[in-house]
Amino acid sequence: MESATNVSPSRQSILSLRNYLRKMIIGQERLLDRLLIALLADGHMLVEGAPGLAKTKAIKDLANGLAAGFQRIQFTPDLLPADITGTEVYRPEDGSFRFQQGPIFQNLVLADEINRAPAKVQAALLEAMAERQVSVAGTTHKLPELFLVMATQNPIEQEGTYPLPEAQLDRFLMHVSIDYPSIAAERDILRLARGEALHIEQAVPSMIPQETIFAAREEVLKLHMDSAVENYIVHLIDATRDPAKYQQNLGQLLEYGASPRGTIALDRCARAHAWLNGRDFVTPDDVQAIAHDVLRHRVIPSYEAEARGMNADRILAQLMQQVAVA
């Protein structure tokens, strides 16, 4: 653990931001940490949870602490791809066309209830996420360098929704599932909400410039990772592809395992997790702490697993028990 005197300015800024977020949003510390990890690992996040669990508030409060633009997009069945990416607008005064940027051209984007929109709209968003650009009328428009999408979906109400295909889910760095807060946290939420209604404001930290985020990302990438931890990551991914190699009775539980994109995501997220916890090196505990969020949407359970009531999380837990830390 680093001493306070050796904490870099970028890490100090991010930790101050995390403290602020934990004061503003109670009972969802894991969601907040995953959001910061996505920011540090330069990836996007899919959040699944019941309504009212502060998903929208989390990214809005994050935007309040950054010198960055924020845009919320409410996904609906009648949404069109151009409603997200933007479109060419005719200018009658000179007979020309001008590109009008869509809401995707912001630093932080909330794609609310992404499974409410049809496949073409989802594909337009996911293409922008992957390519960091939008092509309209043969012209490519770059998205901001600081660009993070947090998409949400409601696991309760599935009528009239369009589930994301597994291949497109792989575009998300993490798939985070959140639950209700504890009774003690719920009591604190009541008090916080009452204070907000009385306009008792929490002190907002000074906005973190985007350059600080980029500096923090460099620090995360430079963290020391021993070859044994690298091997552990690679073997975890291999176990999702060939589970029978690690335990025979797990062989029939997975149809497909994680792609190399999952390997890269696990490496980046484990590094960010270690950095947030004040270390300059990555441990197997960092990998294990983040593995479910990185892999649950990248593995596909078989029909046999579903018949046995085994979901992706239960299968991953069993695989992680079988993969030795070198």
C-alpha cells in the first residue's frame, strides 16, 4: 500500500471523487467502484438492476465531478439510429448539408433501458462504442477522446424489449448486476433524500480535468503485474473455453467461452481495481474481485446448465475454484 505522501496527484483526485460519490449515493459502493474502474480502463459498462437503485444518479454525479459533458438517452421502441448518432441537416440559405451531432457526442453517455430499442439502434450505439467514431453520408466523425457509455437494462420487465445479442454484449467492458441496499443503508438514503429536499447540498469537489483521467489511465497501465498473475488471467479465460480440462463435470455447462477481448478486459480491470485500492502491483485477489463482472456476459451457459439451474455466475464461481493461482 502506498503511503499518503507517495500518492500521485491523479490518484488523489480520483480517490477524492470516489469519496464524494459515496456520500451522494449510499448502499451502491460496488456500482460506484465499477464505474470508476470503467473510466480508468477506458471501457463501457452495462448495468442491470431494478428501477430506483441510483443507476442514473451514479453517472450524473460522476459527471458533476469531471470537467466533461454528459448526455442521457432514453431508449424507446420508436428510436432511430440517427437519433443517437446525428444526421445531415439541409441548409436552405446556401443549399448545403451540415452534420448535426447526435447525443452520442458527449464524454459520458447514459443509454437508459438499452433493451427497449430495436436492433438497428442498439447496433448504432455499439458500433460507436467500439469504433469511437460515427460515419454519416460517407464522412467519419470522431467521438471525444474521453468517452464512456453506461447502459442500463431492467431485469424485471421483459415484455416489449429487445435483448442484446451475445456478440454485441462482448463490446461492454463489464456487465454489473446490482441489488437492493441493506436496511442500514436504506435508512441513510432516507436522510440523504430528506436533506436534498431541504436543499442541504453536499460539497462538490473541484472538477477533475480530463488530462487527470488520461494520466491516471497511464498509471494503471504501468502497474506491475507478475507473470504468475498474467498466467492466472489466461488460464481463467481458457477455463471458460475448455472447462472439462479443469474439471470433467463442468465440460457440458458452457456453450461458448470468453474471447481475447475478455482477456484484455480482465487485465485492464484488475489493474484499475489494484490502483483504486492504493497498490502499485496487481494480485490474484484483484483478478478474482472483478472476474464475474468482466466475464458473466462473455460466457454462454448450455441448455444442460440451464436445466440444472446453473447461470453464468454459478458456473464462473465453480471454474474459479478449479483454476490454481500459480
